[in-house]
Amino acid sequence: MPIPLNYLLAAVLLLCTPLPAMAQRPPRVIPDNPALVLEKLPPGYRGFAAPTLPGDAMLPRIQALLQAAARSGDTRLSTRAHSLLQRLPADVANSPDGLRAKAFSAQHRHEFDQARQLLGQLLKRDPRDGSSLLSRAQVSIVQGHLNKARSDCVSLALQVDINLGAVCTAALQLRMGADANAARLLDRWLDSVGGDPGLTRFVLVMRGEVASRRAETDAGRWFKRALALDPDDVRTRLAFARHLRHVQQPGEALAILATATESDTVLLQRALAAREAKSANAGLLANLLGKRFQLARQTGSETELRDEAEFHLALRNDPARGLQLAQENFKTQRDREDQELLQKAARAARQPAALVGLRAWAKAERLTLDEAAGVAP
């Protein structure tokens, strides 16, 4: 949906001439053409842009925005949701659904400590809140607090729901590299539990990731089953594309991402797949991604550090910058992919000392590192 000029107070346009790298914000310009289209909003955005509603009626719209942001990867939706959350009256914001929405929003913005704190508030009110326990364990896994995640998984399995506990434990086992254990737990869940399609999609994607790592025959079938549940979920498409690149099918990865909203993460996977497929537009995609990262830096916007590090390592042959970003990323995100990225960056930059902190953290969290990790493209 085009944004008419009269709905905007001002717009930021970049001049065509190059700006000094990471120097200052671009100049502000107010165009004089009222028909100029500055940006196209996500499909369905008009439904989220209705007149302001009372707080209790606004919350469902915020929840829908957050779900749409997660499914599409479009940060404009999550930004809008975060803005609306700030306007909720205190009683609505501090209700269980309000706290849950704020935790989801914080996690989406990578404010993981805040997300954990909000989920903790929910669990103080109801220690048997299974969805909050599972969510807190997932946040802990991303942050690298594996011992805390392990505790939440045990509580979930023994005190709340053994099936949710199995999903939680499988996620932890996958992130610890215990792929066979994760596969057994996920197979058992898929064979015996039905119901929520969102959770089933999540489990199927995890099972696909396990199958890909274990080089199982026809590992793609798990991703296809997940796509059948929700064809538009970008999280499934990204996981499937990574698997297809892993098994050297970059052309199929490009096809899977062809209709996905073009976030930085999607564009990175497209650029990597295009390079591997020797596509004619590989350089164009890489340059477009580089400009997006540069613009984000110039305007003070946050970037996905994992993606930006991978960009410099794989598409710009700049291991020093890639290692710097991978180390910065590892301060807040210590999932399995983040571990492998840091190892790959350290090897590419020939800086083994950069892994000292990684090894110390792994020892504290009782994690056995795969010292050969991170060497794949």
C-alpha cells in the first residue's frame, strides 16, 4: 500500500552520491511532489492501521501485529506494535496478555534480558504457565544461559506438561549438539501429539534442522510439512533455504525465498544462494544488501549482527570486520549458529585467541564445543 506524501511529516532520502562510510546521517529532505511514493507497506497493513481503540481493544491488534511480524520478518510491523504497546493503559499493559505481548516484542527486538524479566513476572503469577516457561527457556538458549534453560525444561516436563517439556528439551539438545537425542524427542512428540498448528510448525522445523545436520535422507520432507501448515511463514522458508544450501541445492533455495518479504536475513540467504548457484544477479544482491547495512549504520538503526557478520565473511571477504561483528553478536546471542559463526570468523581472520571467551562460556554451561564447527559456507 503506497504511503501518500500528505500522511508523512518528513522523509529521509539518500542522495545518489556516496556518503563517507559510517559517518553522519543523510540530509533530511521534504519532497515537493505530493504523488511521490516513498515506501510500500506490507500486505494487509491497512487492517492494522484502523483508528485508535481503547486499551483493552488495542491489545488484540498488537498481538496480531507481532504475529504478522514474526511470520513475515517485516520489522515495520514489530516497530508499529512496539509503539502501540507504549500507549496501553497500565492495567492492560500489566495484564497477563499485555506482559506476554511485551515479552514477545522485547524478544523480537533482541532485548532478551527484558523479555526474560517479563516472562518471570508471568511465572510469579502462575508458575504452571507452560507457554511462558517454554518461551523463557527459548530466550535462555539464545542468550547462552543453557543451565537456566535446562532448569525451565525440567520444571515444564515434571510440573506442567510432559509434552511441552519434550519440545523444550529437544530445543536445548539441538542447541547443545546432541542431535540424536533431539531427533528422538521430536519424533516421539510428532507421533503422539497433535493440536496447535503453530507449535507443530515449530517442531517440524526443528526436526528438519536436526535431519539436515545428521545428513538424513530426504531431510527436506520435514520443512515441506511445516510449509504445508503455513506457506507464508518466513521462518520456515529461511530454515528450508539454509538446508537446501547445505545440501548444495542453491537454485531450490532461491525458489523457496522468491516470495518472502525482503528482510536483511532473507536477502542474505538469497545473495549466498545466488553466489553458490552462479546466478547472474549474485553481485547485485550482495551490493543491495551491503547498501542496506550501510544505510542502517548511517541512520542509527539496529542491524542483525549475525547476518552482517556473515555478509562480511562470505560476500565481502573481510574476515577482520566479520570477526569484529561476530564477537559483538556473541555478547548477546549464543545460539548454535552464533557459536559456529564466531568459530568460522576466528579461523578466517586467523585469530584463535578470539575463541577464548567462547571456550570459557562453554565450560561454564557444561557444553562440549565442536572444534571443527563453523567451517562450512
